[in-house]
Amino acid sequence: MPRAAMTTSRRDDLFRRYLGILGWVGDPGLHELVSSHLIKVPFENVSKLLRPADAPANAIPPIEEFLRGIGEQDLGGTCYALNAHFAALLQFLDYDVELLAADAGGVPRAHAVCRVSFEDQLHLVDVGYGAPFYHPIPLDSLPLQIPHGALGYALDRHASHREAVEVVMLHQGARIHNYIAKPPPVAPDGFAAAIERSNAPDAHFMRRLKIIRFFASRVLEIDNNRLITTHHNITTVTPIRDLDELEAIVHEALQLPRMPVREAAEALQARGIDIFATA
């Protein structure tokens, strides 16, 4: 995967900063990197909703902007930014990693994942699906079921390609979403058309509010006007009454005190989307 043109020392400084954000100095190991990334860097679309008008609509935010968002505003991103930048960090640490495209619902390159060769095995690494994939998933372990309260995830090989992997999200046993990831590797700029679609005014994450914060033993999710908590494999849903309550929950319960969630909700409101009117 091509690396951004920058001096070696500046690039090194950026990736050391990235590691510092994750709580590490040096390389703690792949399992620890995946777990800490999922926990430290939230899945959120606030950064999409507040994307500057002059920002390219078809590109992953540069790593400087990505790290500044994490460090100064408790932001993270969605699949393209999270997995592409994490793949670059792993490459910096000399891991054998590929960024793969995944089709979802028949839409090509609708998702991005990492495939890492580690300890003589291929692993799926996905820190950008909002799923509790706390560790690299050895592909030799498939099929695999990962329970998560009201949700669950089923992972298996897919018949479309000998190296294809399908991830299915289930709600109370019923399929609600899936993606199929397969080679060949794709450079970050190969997702340009898909990223542009994801930033269109009618795109899924441009018409709702979604924030997912992972902790070691629980997951808290904001889905418009609902707080969804999964703890010890039990899911509870709490309604959120208004903007003040939303902001308090994000800043205190999700422990993201600098996230501009009020501004994101107001940006949706300005486009005629009232998240508190959503059933």
C-alpha cells in the first residue's frame, strides 16, 4: 500500500504519536494493538457530519487530521479512516498487512478491512465495523460465532473466492447486515468512489448519529436518540430525551468529553433531520 509522501522523520513522529494515543511506546504486539485501538479510538460519524465544506469528498482524512481529531476532540471515524490508518500503522511496525475491500449489500468497496499475516497465519483485523472484534481473528478458526447481547456476528469463508471472508451481523438471530472481503489488496485511494458515495447527503451515515465506544467489559452505543449498552452479553436500551441529555451521556458515560456531539446533532437538524423524532 503506498505511503503518503513525507519526510522519514516526520512520518516517524506521526506514527509514534499514533502509538502514544493508543497508550504504547514501541510495538506491544498485534493483539494488544488491535484491542487498544478498538478501545481508544471510537467508531463515530460525528467527524463526517462536521467535515469541512472544502474537504475532499472522496478521500480518507490525512493522518495528521485523523490524529488531531482523536487527540483534541475524542473523534475516530468510520471504516475507511479507521482501518486504512491502522493498516498504515501496522506497516510502520513492519507487520505484513493488506487493506482489503469488502462488498456489502451488492455495493462494491462499501467497507474496508485489514488482513494481517502474523505467526504464520492470516488474520482478519477490523477496527472499523463498530463490532466487538477485540483481537485479530485467525482465518483458520472459521467458522466463528461472536455473541454480543442482542447482536451477534457470524464469520465464515465465502464461496465467491477461495480467500473471501464473510462477516454477518445478526439481530436476535436474523441477518441485518453483511460484508464479503476478498483480495486483491486496495490502496486507500482505491476507495475514492465509495468514500464519495458515503459522503453524499442521502448516505446512511449522513442522515443519523452513530457513536460506539468500546471498553474492556462493555460497549456503549449512541444510535440517534437511544443509548444501547451491552454488558456481560446483555443489551439494554435507554431513550435519550434531548440534546442536553445526549451531550451529557456522550461526555460522561461514553467518556468522550471533547466530542462535538451537540454540533453534529445541530448539523443534522439544519438539514431537516431531528434525531429525537426518530422512533
